[in-house]
Amino acid sequence: MTGGARQTHLFLSPHPDDVALSCGGLVAHLQLRGEHVVIATCYGGAGPLPHLTEFQREALGFDERSAIMSPAAIMEERAREDREYAESVSAELIHMDLPDAVFRGYDGEEGLMGPPREDDAAPSAALAELLHSVQPHIAYVPLSVGGHIDHRQVFRAAVSELSSGKAGSFSDKTCRLTFYEDFPYCWWTDFRSLVQLRPDQTELLTGLELTPEYVVVDELISHRKLRGIRKYTSQIGRLFGVAEEMETALRARAEIVGEAGGFDSAERYWRAERRQKR
């Protein structure tokens, strides 16, 4: 997708595992090219709660044997998986440690997959600080396909900061904004084109032109992507049941996306540029 001098690629991950699942092919390509990859996990914190509810435990991907684990212990386990993945792909990892949605008052699937609460602001200030610290050439942002609240909030904050166009803002610099399709949500919803975006997405994207870009996922890249996802052992069962189902879903999705771009198998990204005023 890029060439020339070594660049810094910043991937915004709502949770541990989102970059591996959604962007593992691109990350593998960047690793092979020796690019500087930074993964910022936004909502990997536990908050102040001393105990887990049954919903919180299940939503975070842990079975009943983990019932005695504290929120901090569970999130540390997820952070450990995140560190193992980052190390395996030679990426720099930043944990922003914002509390996961299940620790911010979102209870039940309807709450997790719905719009933000009035008392839950998008992490715009934290993201602005991150961007100024990392100074990436390209920032990869979840498109929030599927509508999980943490994905929505990262999407909202990133679009606000990276596409405002205001003098002195980060968007006034040279960072390029690129969106990735959230997996497995894009698989579960059969996301094929931008016409399927929700109204809250299209509203935020007003003024931006999105152009698809494809990253070929051949056997080598597929192997590296799958190897990376397996680092997140706590999540595979919750999301797919068994590892074989995860591999089947990934390959099927890559074939669907590849066909759209004229490839055998691929990941798709959406490069954003401000629309020119006529």
C-alpha cells in the first residue's frame, strides 16, 4: 500500500485482538518490509470495580472457571496476549488502558451494540495526545462495522481528530487516515460496500472520500495472520467456538474481499481524503 522511506504505521485497536483479527495480513506485510508498526490498544482497562458480573466475564471471553478472577486480572490476561502478539510481529505496543465498555456501564448485548450513552464521551483528548506522541505517517482506524460501542467511540474520536481540517489540528499535518473493516463483524454482517454503513457512520464521514485499497493475503501472509490471532487464546472460543471455525471464516472473508478487488484473497482498507470543494 505504501513505498519509499520507512514509515510509521499506527493501528488503533479498540480491544486487544482487533488488529490481529482485522489487519493481520497488512501487519505481516509491513513486518516483512521492516516498517515501524505501532499498535495502540484503546479500551484494555478494567476500571475500579473489584468483582466481575457474569455478563462481564462472558463478554470478555472467559468461562465459568474464571469466575473468581478480578477485572484487573482478566484484563491483564488480555494484555499479556496483546504483548505476545505485538512481539511476534515486531510491533511497538501502547496500552491506553481506558476501561472496556463492560466496565463503563454498558450491560447486555443491546447496550454493547448500540449508540453511546450521553455520559460516555469518545476518547478524543487521549487520542489527540497519542497521535502527537507517535507522529504516524498513516493511522488505521476501525470503520466500526457491526456497531460495538468501543469500536464506535474509537471511530468517532479518530474521525474528529484526523479529518477536522482545522489549523493546528493533527489533520493539518501529514498523517493519512485509513479505515479497516472490523473482523469478525464484517463477516457476521456480510459487509460488502459502503452503502451498508449506518447513518451515524455516514454522518461522521461527510466531507471525506473513501477509496478502497487491497492487501493480498497469500499462503505465507495467511499463515502469519493465523499464527498471530492464535496468540489471543481467550477470545477464539467466544468468537468462533473452535480454531478451525476461525480459520474457515477468515479464509472465506478474504476470498470475498479478494474477488471484489480482483485478487484471489485479500484484506480491504479505505483510504480517506477530504472532498475538494467545487
